[in-house]
Amino acid sequence: MEYHGQKIEVDSGRGREGGRGDCNENNQEIKEEDVVMELRRGPWTVEEDFTLINFIAHHGEGRWNSLSRCAGLKRTGKSCRLRWLNYLRPDVRRGNITLEEQLLILELHSRWGNRWSKIAQHLPGRTDNEIKNYWRTRVQKHAKQLKCDVNSKQFKDTMKYLWMPRLAERIQATAAVTSNPTAASSSGPTTTTTATTTTYIQNQEIQHPLPNMNHHVPEYLPIQLMNIEKTNSLNYSATSASSDNYSSDLTDGCYNFSINQSNNQDHSQVNQSTNQFCYGESTINPTSYNFHPGFQGFQEVDQQNNTQWMENPWNIEDVCFLQQLNNDM
DNA sequence: AACGAGTCCAACCGCAGGAGA
DNA sequence: GTCTCCTGCGGTTGGACTCGT
């Protein structure tokens, strides 16, 4: 694995250490000459990962700048924190964003905007970085292709009345496949939706030692370290094998939807048995999405011509939808 | 097989807010 | 109250990878 070493001077402002009991390997105060040091940048090496994991296993996380020095890592504290939170943490969940997660992201983004960390709090195991990347690469791409500002009302309405109902419909269909595979395999759009499954998977998928925590992790991570301080209070059961194989694109489904209000949910969770997504005060229940007759025709076209639909899943319909919105305005 | 375009994601950067001296 | 430093957040970018020609 290659990395780019680079000598940089830590500026006199942020990033400079001292004054809070910082220590070096000998528990001594950091001296001035240590401020200017050779810092690594770029991709992390396996050795660095091990060092960071082991140090956190013994000393816990936090105080990232001093942690970096005490661990002997030639990285900034920010870099260590980012590496840990986004990649090395035991409960980081990797792999495709599921349909359920997509729906949740769309809904939460419509509510909070680019508050990625806040949105990430409601998707167990997902990092703000991952959600941000998903939004930029998928959602904003669609907006760009639609020649539509991602912050415009038209685009938000398209998300709300077209993509989110599509996702909800597909989630329902997925649940049907899971619960009754033989019946579901005979017809319906969801039987062919694996066509655009992303092939961009960097890490091997290995079995996580904890129940319901199967995700992509670096293969060199020692199992015992992955168990550090894990109480596994998070519910990961939403990812069924079939839904993980589905495309990450916002496709299919032609239904209107409604959001049921509920006041008894403090934390996000996904209840697989009911396919109900709870976050904060609201509940999205795909089973409550009402059929929208105006889009029935697209559904029929989809079923008659699956291949064409999946190859170009949103262009025609979304453009029509945007035109319709413009006409209504 | 080679090349270019597009996609995806890990990592970096700057900024803001908070905490301690 | 002010200064310094740490942490966390959102935006951006570089490069690895895939795919089409």
C-alpha cells in the first residue's frame, strides 16, 4: 500500500498542542521542537491502523492530538479521529446503502438539510462521510442530470413525491420477496432490480463475530479488537441479503406516500418485521403509502419492459414529473 | 490491450464552537 | 474577558477503480 509522506510544519494556530497535560511516549511534556515534526498524510498503512486500534483498545478514544503522539503515530489528531470514526470503529457498517437507509436519508435530508452528522446518528453504523458521499454521488448526480438545482422546490418535490414513494414501494416488494420468495419471483419489478448493483466494493465481506453485525471490514482487523467495548445496542437487522444486492439508485415505484406522526420514538431504529422506520418524532411506514393513480402507467411500463426501465430508470419519468410541477406552479 | 471518461470513497481542509488556562 | 487549543462538522479533492469504446 502506498502513502505519501510529506514534511509539513504545524501552523501556530489550530493543531498545535500543549497545555493540557499532553505527553509523549515517556509521559513528558511536549517540547517546542516537537511541534515541527514530520507528519504522514495520505492513505493509512496497515501498521498505522494496528497502532491506532491497539492504542484505543488500551486507552480509549478522545484527546486525539495527544493520542496521536502518545501512540507514536505521525498523524494529526484530526486524521486519527477521522480514521477511527469513519473506518476502524468496530460498529462501522460498510457496503451498499440499503433501500431503507436511502429512504431515511432522503427524508432526514429534506428535514435537516446537509446536517450529515445529525442524519448519520439515525443510521446506525453509517458515518456522516458515507452519507455525504452517497448524497453527492447519487442524489446530486440525479439533480444535475435533471438540470435542476438540488435545493430547488421542484427537486425536493421530486424526491418527496417520486423517489421516496419509489423506494417505499421497493422496500415493500423486497419484504415480499423475503417473506415469500417463490410467489415474488414470478412477477413484479423487484425481481430484476439487481441489474445495476454497484460493483465498487473494496473490502472483503467477512463474518462479524457479533450477531447481526455482518459488514465490510478490513480483512486484517483482528477479531478480538473488533469486540472492544461493544455492547451492540444497535439494531443491524435491516440488511437482508436480497436488499443489499439492490441497486443504490433511486428507481422504481410509483406511489404517493404519507408520513404517520408518532411521538414515542426517541431514537432511530428500523424494525424489520414491520418495515417501519422510526426516527425522532416521525414514523415512515411503507405499508401506508397510498397508491397514486397518476403514475400507474409508469408502473405498467416498468413491468412490461423491465430492462429498458432499469437501464434508464428515472430520466423520462422524472423529467415528466418536473414538467408537471412547473405547470402546476 | 490501451485509453479516456465516469464513479466512488477515503482523506484532507477550513471554519466554528467549546473548554481550559 | 481573552487567548489558545481541541473537537467536530461540512465542503472539497485526489486517486483507485470500473466501464465503455
